[in-house]
Amino acid sequence: MLDRMDRKILDILQKDCTLPVAEIGKLIGLSTTPCWRRIQKLEEQGVIERRVALLDPKKINVGVTVFVSIATSSHTKEWLERFHAALNDFPEVVEFYRMSGKVDYLLRVVVPDIEQYDAFYKRLITEIELSDVSSAFAMEQIKFTTALPLEYAAADEKRS
């Protein structure tokens, strides 16, 4: 679990990981060295997995988001490994989940347009056998964040 200072650091880094450590420290009331040590500890513990740049999908011509629901009648380990390997070769797949319920897998796919999605779909079904594929095109993105809620990571503090 994380203390209040760790959560403050993570909150800042989730919004802008390019801020200098001295600035982060100033924002949370720590000097540079202790702030840097905390960040290093969070990285060593794997709490901070990596620092990345978030890109505007429209400016790099992948403004169409498609949620792809997949059902399969194959549930063997071999099929699953082939499926995972096949999807690793598709850069359009930016998220990939194994689900419970009627849908076995859910993908988030980004492409420039419907024609490119159709090309993606045709490549996908030639790579691996699927029982059912259903696609839903996002009409509008209402909320998007990569910031995770931090209140659940509180160490020995009352959650409000």
C-alpha cells in the first residue's frame, strides 16, 4: 500500500511525467532528494511500470476506435497461445482482454477508417479461427484517461 506522499507523487506523474523532480517535490512539500528516492522506489517496486507519451490519434491518422467482441469455440491452451501470438502482430490492437460471460475476448482497435478496419478484420480471420466476431465503432469519446484512481492504494488511512 502507498502512503499519502507516494499517492501525491503518482497523481502528479500520471498527469505529467515530464515535470522535473524538484518541481514535483515543491508541489508536495518534499526536497528533491527524498522525492527522487520515492520515485525510484516506486519504479523498483513496479508501481510505475513505464513513462510514455500519449499521442493524439487523429493527428497520427488512427482516429477511428473499434471495440471488437470475439467468441470462440476453441478453449485449448494451444489455440490461446496461437491467438495471443497472432494479435501481437497487429499494431492496430491497442488493448486486448480475456472476458467472462458470452464474449471471450474484447479488443480495442484503432484505424484510420472503416476500409482499414475491414482490411484488419480480413487479416485477423485468416490468422486464427473464430466462432463469432462483432464490431462496434465508437461514435464519440466522452471520457479517456490513463490515470488510475489512487484512493484504493491508501495505506492504513480511512478511505472517503
